[in-house]
Amino acid sequence: MGCTSNGGVSEPESTSKEFDYCFRQDEITFINEAKKEKEDFIKNGGEAAEEGYEGEEGEEMEKQEKDPNALYNIYKKFELDLSKKEKNLKEYLVLYIPESCTKDIVTYEFTPVIDSVKFRIELSKDINKHLIYGKINNDSNGVTKFKCIPDPEIINAYRCSVEYKLTQKDKETRLITLEACYSIKPKPKYGLVNFTFHPSYELNSAENITVCYTFDDNYMPCFLYKHYFDEISKYKLYAFNKMEVGLTLRDKRIKLKIENELDKGLLSKFTPDEIDQINNSLNTMEIDYSFDNLIYQKVIHNIKNKKNYTTVYDIVLSPNNGGFNSNSGYESDKPLIIKQFKINNKIVKKEKKKLDDEPHNSDEEEKVVDGYYVSDKKFLGFFYCFRGTFGLYEFECESNDGMDYFRLNCNDLGNIMKRLTYGSSYKYEIILNGNKIKFLDEDFKYKIENDKIILKGIIDGNKDNYNEEKFVQLAKKNDRENVIGSDDDEFNLEHWTEFRFKEFVPDKMKLA
């Protein structure tokens, strides 16, 4: 048959030969509706040709005219199961058989799902070694050939070629389900593995996809965007008929140490206790695979000569090798002016105004740190690129002497995308030098020890701690009543985290 088994997953017994043996009722309903649409489309082919269909429909009409035996992929479903010792990835393609099809043996080519994850798994040189079995309507006997081959049109891509027998019942039902199962071994990057599925550029693709993820206690979903999923349970996520479905899973068994990622010179800015806190956050917080993530923030405010001299140290993780960061900035009074900005001791240029050219247009694409920033009394904007994974971002700043308060909370400095996350941590040190300050939040409680105020902790973004009554109270306190009343849980949790952090690190302070 062209399949090879690695002994990891046994081939299920062939029982049902109906196309719908592996689908839920809502999926079956959708498939039957898609079948009806395809029948009507082909039936009205003459009119469609006269009207001049374009795009995908035009291509399908052209394909049908050239090959009356062509089959159509009207539904695609993926199942990723990481809950067992041997990990496997299945795909189901529902193919529509037009009345014009007269062949008894059909060859069909498609882009296999394993091609979508080839950079996230340990990939064999022979992709067929991953293929455990292939079936038609849950029957392996109907498949005469099932083989993955290099795509002749795309470098480092694959396609599957399947040859199978059409039964009389298949031709009456006009639907068959092609099933393939692959054995995979995830290749975590810093404990993270991202499985994103989208059919847009696939050969003979369905318009949308359905995806089911299954895992166990060894994995933690990161940034679980609820709009992706129709069903969410502790160990299973189900997304029905979406244009794209993505999920980052964290392998909790893999422990990271910042000492293995940044050199001693950079880490000398932190005490042993602070490094322990960095590692704690690094191994417990959710990480967004596609963006830069603020793991730990240390801020030192040094108040002297009626000014606030501020140093900010940010530990940032960009799992997907970082990228372009921009913030258009705006004209307004800025309480903090950045004098110098460095990433891993490499200086980010400071410009007096926003330039037309931005770093992602640079010819020097191999530079780890590129671009610039603008900071003065009226404007703050970041237009830089960090193409690394772990970074120590350092900001040397001073207060704007034209304002009557100092900026305390520096959480959003540098336009770091994921900066308020459950599990990330912080330490703020305010060196008073004999000065007295007061916080604009009059209810804020603090202690002065050895002429310093120290604020430290872990950011609380845990949804289990969300309190609607407290949320409304904090929104009003921060003059953000516009966020009250949303039924979007992710939206509420994001702002809940922001408001809770400001309870422990207020935005502003001033000389008393």
C-alpha cells in the first residue's frame, strides 16, 4: 500500500465503511450541506462558465471541465493527540464524487497535515516513516497506494498521493472519507511547541478546517484564545470549521534557567534572589510563541535634585526569534525621557524624529539589533528590531522637568507585546535620598526601609481569581468605565490583570 508502520500506534480495526464514521452530528450536517452546494455548483456549471467565475470557484470549474473524474475536498479535520506515550496526528478529508466520475480506481493528491508541522517535530528524511496507516471510509483494504512524496513545485514541502477503489456504494453516497494517521515526536523550543493549522496554500484544500487537540497534565495551553475554540475542557480543545487554528503548548517537564541563556555580564545586574524569581516566572508563566514576552522587570527609581533618574531592566523572551517592534507614538507631555536604550549591551540608536525608513526595510537583515527610537518631552516611539530569543532590555531614563509628577509604572516601556501575563514578576526600588514622595493613588499602602521603598511580586492574571465586583470597582478607579460590561472573557481578564498590577505598582508619584 505504500504505508509503513513504526509500531507506535496500531491500526484500528476496520468496522464501518460509511463516510461519517468519525464525525459528530454538527460535522455531518455541515458536510451534507457542503455536498449539496457542490452538486448545485456543478449542475449550474454552464451558467457559471457564462458568468465567468473567478478565483477558487473558477479554478474548480476549469478542473471539472478538464477532468470529469476529479474529486473535491469539501471538509477537513485534524486530530492531534499528545496524551499517550506515542504521539499521533490524524487527518480526515471528506471528498465529493461528482456524477461525471466513471473510474473505479482513483488517484488523489493533497497536502498532508504533517507538512504543516514539519518544523515543530523531529522529521525523518523519509516522511513515509511517519505514516502509520491510510484508509478510505475506515477500510484499509480499499487503498492500493498511499505515499508521501516531495512536492515538485515547492521546496521542502510534501504532498500525498493516494490510490483507492471506488465502490458502488461510494458512487451512490457521493462521499468518501480519506483518513491518515502519522506518528510524531514534538520538538519543543524552550519548552514550547506551536501547532498551527491553516489550509490556505494547500493542494486541493478544503476552505476551512476542524481541529481537535488532546493532551495531558504534562502540557499547558498558552494564551488560549477562546474565539478559536467551540469546546474547551481540561484536556481537550475543539475548533469547528475555522479558517485557521493555532495553539501553543508548554511542556511543563522542560525547565529553563536564565543562566543558560544570558551571559554572566548581563546577569550581573541581578541578585541571586532576583535570578531565582526570573527562573520561577520563566517556568510557570504562559508564553506567547509569536511575540516578545516580558518575563521579569526590575526598575530602579533614583530621586535626587528634584528629578527622577530611572533604570529599567527587562528580561524578554521571543520564542520565534523576535521581530519588528513599532509604536507610532503621539504628541503629548511625556513624564519620562529615555536617554539610552540597549538590548544585550547593543545600543539602539536614538533619533530626534521619526524616520521614513524603518528597520524591517533594512538591507542589514542579519543584524540582531536594528532600528531606532525617539524620546523627548513630547514624543515617545519605538521602531526597532531584535532578532534574538532572550534579551536583556535596558533603559536609562530621566523625568521630564516640565511636569509636576514622576512616572512610576514602567510596564509598557519598549512596546513589549506580552507584558502583563500571569506568572511574570517584577521588582521596583525607589531610592528616596532623603526626599519624601506621595502616590497619586491615596489608598496605596507602602513601607519605607533604609530610605527605600521596594515593591515586588508576581503579576496576577489567573482567571480563577477574577472577581466581577472588584473588576468594576478597579475600572472606575482607573477612569476606564468603557471596559465594563463586556461578555468577552479574554478582554475582561486582560484588563483585570492591568488593573490588579496597578494596585501594587501605581502609575504615578510626586515629591511631597
